[in-house]
Amino acid sequence: MKLETRFQHPLTAPWFQGRIGAGQVEQRVGELELILPPDSSPTYHDAQITDYQHPHDFRWQPPLRLTVTARFAAPAPLVGTAGFGFWNHPFVPGQKGFRLPKALWFFFSAPPSRMQLAAAVPGSGWKAATLDATRLPFLCLAPTAPLSFLLMRFPPLYRCLWPLGQRALGVSEHLLDIALLRQSHTYTIDWQPGTIRFSLDGHMLHQTPSAPDRKSTRLNSSH
């Protein structure tokens, strides 16, 4: 199955706009622009399109290909987060409880964000990445998490213990040149049973067998 859309105006199901704060979504023929205002306050703003309307509405599964041509037009330095791909929503408005995160995406986060999930890969930046906290190996290790995180504050123990946690979480990351964000490029996620391929302009960047299960689809920009 190939997921490839030219986003007609107005958006039709399964696509919906998501706007928080001053976030805006504008459509033109064959294009979609997600806009955030210049704002130095701690206010959260978000602009996105998504097919996520229900906590169990995860329609996508392999074999599947997502292709996005995108460019980020923003003053330097880039702030907040942005990206596109497949992921669930740990917190669902109007729904109780917390859902363990799962993701398969191209994702950008700017400092001071520091989500360092893969050893030797910085916690911020522009990445191709996977994560699945619902995997059985991670759930088996979860009771040890409080002690493990405390021990991993010491670099030698972090280097020893974290590779085990990374494998249990199904974390696989590839860091991209941040300069790509300001240029128009075509990104592809080719999600096949047992393997995922991330490509840039038709050239494979990263391949991993770490595949989460069914996912919602989002294109997102926030800060």
C-alpha cells in the first residue's frame, strides 16, 4: 500500500487539522503550509494535520510507503519541534490515562530539548528514528527503570546499561544534516514487514528491523 496525497482543499477524511495556540494550517493547490508565529514566550503552539481522531484509530500497517516533499521556512535559529511520519499520541484530549509512545518518523527537536534515546546520537537535531515502548522486552525491564536511570547518571554505567535499554525500546536513529531542513527535499518511509527504510531524494539513509506496530499518521510543526 502506498500513502501519497496531494491534499485537496478542503481536507477530507481521514485528514484533519490540528491547531493549538496561534498555530495555523493553510492550503493551496497541491501544497500544505503549517505556520507558527514568532513567539519568545513559553506558550505552546502547534499546527498539524493528522488522521488521529480516536485512541484506537491506528489504520496504517505494513507494507506501506509514506512520501513527503517538505521545506522548513523559519528564521534562524530553528526552535521547537517538527516532523512527519507515524506515531501514537501518549496523551489524548478528553481521554483518561497514558499510552506508551510508539514512533516511526522523521523528527526534529531543537535545544534545549534533549531526548537522547540512541547511544552516540545527540538528543536534539533532525533524525530518522523508531521507538516502541510497548515491546515485551521493555515491559519486562520497566520495573527496574527507576534504579537503572539513577545508575546511568554515571557515564561508565550509562555506556554499559543503556544499549540494553535501547534494544528493548526498539530505538534506531540516524542523524541528518540540519541544513536539509531549509531546502526542499523528498523524504520516504518504506515500512515493510520486518524492515524499515528511510530515504532522502530516492537515496536510502537508514535501514532498521525495529518496526513498531499499527500507527496513526501525522505531519506536525510545533513549539
